[in-house]
Amino acid sequence: MFSFISLLIFLCMAILMVRLFAGPTLYDRVLALNTFGSCTVLLIGTVGFLAGRPDFLDIALLYALINFVGTIAVLKFFRYRRLGDAAEDEESIMAPDPEEAAK
Amino acid sequence: MLSVVIDILSWASFIVGGFFLFVGSLGMVRLVDFWARLHAASIIDSAGVGLILFGMMLQGGLTLVTAKLALIVLFLFITGPTASHAVANAAFMSGSRPHEMVEDVTATPPPAKKKTATKKTKAATTAATKGATKAKSTAAKKPAEKSAAAPKSAKAKTATGTRKATKPTTRTRKKT
């Protein structure tokens, strides 16, 4: 049962790999990477069941959270071109108002 | 007896969840557009992952394993849509638009011709009143600007209206 489903997850991850490498834009890749991470969480869980050691689920839980944070970090990096620096980020977020510039 | 029922149930959820996983990953490869691929990714994130983890919860029984699996389901169901929204928002902000999308059709009201006509007259009347009340030099400038600006917007709106009017008819023709 678990071998069947883990093989299926492997197949889906291999298909997702195509989009991950061939995605024309950055956002295609990020989307594929996020979905790939979800599949990895499933794979860790099923392999843990397959090995008779469901303690792997802790790792799967951690992976789910790290995957989300990683996706947001990649998006933030490619939007602001830097990570961290909260004060400078506020400056870059607040773009100059066109109305104020006209005044 | 009970174990057989649980096995059948978890097999069923594995097979249905695996089907959704497969369909979603095929969609990620085959669909034309980033905005279409977003749907496929959402299928994997919600239906596939949820059903497979549900099958694993059935196999786990009433133990700590099931609690951990429930936590994973909870976190994935919170973070998955959030991440999808973040990716979509970033793509939208970068200027990417859906395939064949020309303009936001929902923003323009359905009876396009009447609305543009009333707007034209309104702009003309406001310009006229402003010109009457204000000094001559500004009055000479402002109506000229407004009359120059109003037909442009009216033209744009009628263009979108005709687009909007022609698109559904072609679609219905294709269907019939």
C-alpha cells in the first residue's frame, strides 16, 4: 500500500521536475518548487510508514513549515533584491506617489 | 473486520488522492499559462495532499502518529493557499497577465454605449459650468483639455464594450 503510493508520489515529483527546469518565468519555477515541497512532505511520511518508523513525521512537519518560509523568502528576494533590513525595506515598499510627485 | 474496513477506506483515499496528484502534476506540465498552472498546483496542494494524509491517518490509528499527521494537514492547509496567493500576487505585480486577457472586463459596466454617452455629456456639462464660473484664461484652457480627454476615454470604453460583446457570441457559436 505505502510502496504503491510512494511510487506514485515519485512519479509526480519527476513530472513536476520538468516544469521546475523548463518553466519560462521565475514564478512558474517558484510555484513548481512549492508543489514539489508538498510532495516531498508526503514522500517523507509514506517512506516513514514503509520503513515502520512513523517518527519521520516530525521531519515531514518541519519540512512543510520550512518549505513555506522558503517560498516566501524566494519571492521576497526577487521582489526587493535583498533579504532582511526591515528599515530599508519600508523605504523601498513605499514607492513615490504619482500625485505627490505631480504637486 | 474493522481493520479490513479501514484498509479499504485508506486504499480508496490513496487511490483518489494519487489520481489528484497525477492530474495536478500533468496539469503543471501541460497547461498553457502560469495562471492556469496555478489551478493545477492548488489541486495538488489541497485535494492530493489532503486525501493521502487522510489515508495515512486511517492507517495510523488513534496514536500520536495521527496527531502529527493532523498537524501536518493543518499547517499545509494554512500555508498552501497562502503561498499560492503570494506567488500569484508577485506574478501579478511583475506585470504578468493571463493568456488572451486584454483588459479588466468586470470593471466596465455592461451597457457600455449608454454609459459612455452619459459620461460624455456629464464631462461636457461640468466643463461648461467650470468654464463659465472661472476666469477667461483658465476657462479657455480647461474645456479644451476636457473635450480632448473625454472622447479618448469614450473611445476606449466603446472598444472594450465591443470586445466584450463579441467574445461571448463567438464562444456560443463554437459551442453550438
